[in-house]
Amino acid sequence: MSKKRKNEMSFLDHLEELRWHLLRAFLSILIIAIAAFIFHDIIFDKIILAPKTPEFFTNRMFCTFSEIVNAPALCINSNPFEIINIRMAGQFTTHIMVSILTGIILAFPYIFFELWSFVKPALYSKEKGYARGAVFFSSLLFLLGVLFGFFVITPLSVHFLGSYSVSSQVENQINLTSYISTVASVTLASGIIFELPVLVFFLTKIGLVTPSFLRKYRKHSIVAILLLSAIITPPDIFSQVLVCFPLLFLYEIGIIISKRILAKEKARLEED
């Protein structure tokens, strides 16, 4: 559809086109969710429940490292806890919820693509380049954040919260819904946080953020990152410091992105 045709479309035509883009995005979620529902043994046993087992990749790496430095405390999830279900329909509703969540996560790049396809015809050629890059990097950063959350933050959270005890008289019996809510919230929060460079990009484009502003408030951002790390990780220093490093790196990447955008804007104004 040409830009001219796009401009000539009525409001109802725009709504009709948007409806089809949203429908395709919804269908992508539905198809993946159905597949996840069918292959539930892989989704649950090999993925969701894996971080609590000693065989999980991150747990094995931590235990190997603990042997090298002779620090047994670093070996996490060596004694997996039992997960229970206390509701009649608990496992069935959890099955459906996890399938839908899997569909949303895996279909995220395609959802972005459909939204971009809707606005693409109304953009200028230079704007299309920015939008195309935003779709790609938003999807990439989200997936990297999800992987980081799943392979790094989740095992640490599961180990700390699953083994924490206020008294030897209290035994932990972790509910299935509680466990999955923890894994999902940590993983999704990590995926969203990794979108920081994309946020800086758009804030710079609209003039709300500059490289000097980001450098000036770098110390404040470190405090904010520490607080954010404390929220999405278990309350132990090791986990919080481990999460801080990629967030600080993303903040520095944001400064570079903001600097490049302003440099391009300045060069364009000089040419004009």
C-alpha cells in the first residue's frame, strides 16, 4: 500500500487494517500457545521446572565454580524442593496460563512486526529505517533479557526463596502457582528492563534525553539500578551485583545511542 493511498484512507479503513494486523498477531500467539499446550512435558519439565533441579545448566556451572574456589555456599539448587498443587483445577489452569504466556513471549517479535507493518506506509523513508531498526533491536533485547532472567536471575531466586527458612519447625512446600508466578515475573521483568536502550533512543528522538543529561545523572542511575536489582532479585548481595552489571552496560550503551542520534541530527541540520 503506497503512502498516498494510506493518507487517503478513512478512519474506518485505518481501523479495519489495524484489526487485521491485531488479528494476525493474536493468531500467532494462539498457534504457539496451542503448540505449548500440546508439548507441555517439554515446556514444564525441560524449561519451567528445570531451574530448581541440580541438572540445570546454571546450577551446574555454579556448583562447578564453587568446587574450584572451595566455596560450597555458591552451589545452588543442589537439593531440589518438591512442588505441590493445592487446588482441584490448579494444574489445568496453570497449564493454560503457561501456554498463553509462552505464546506471548515467543510471538513477541512477530507482534512487533505486525505493529510496524501497520505504521510503515505512513512513514518517510528515513523514518522507516528507524522503525525497522527499532523493531529488530526491541525484539532482540527483549529475548536477551528473557534469556538472562531465565538462566541467571531465576535459578538464584528459586534457590534463595525455596531454601529460605525462618525456623527449622517450618517446612517449605512450594505451591505450583507460586513457583510459576515467580519464574514468569522475574523472566518478563528482565526482558522489559533490557529495553532500556530502545527507551533512550525514543526519548532522545523527542528531545527529552541528551548524552550530557545521561552522564550528569550516571550516579543517580546507579542507585536506581541497584534498587531495581533489589526488586527483581532475591535479597542477597551476590544476586543484586550480578544483575547490576548488564543493566549498567545497557545504560552506557544508551549514552552512546543518544550521542549518535544527536550527531546525526546536527549533521542533517548543517546540510540543510
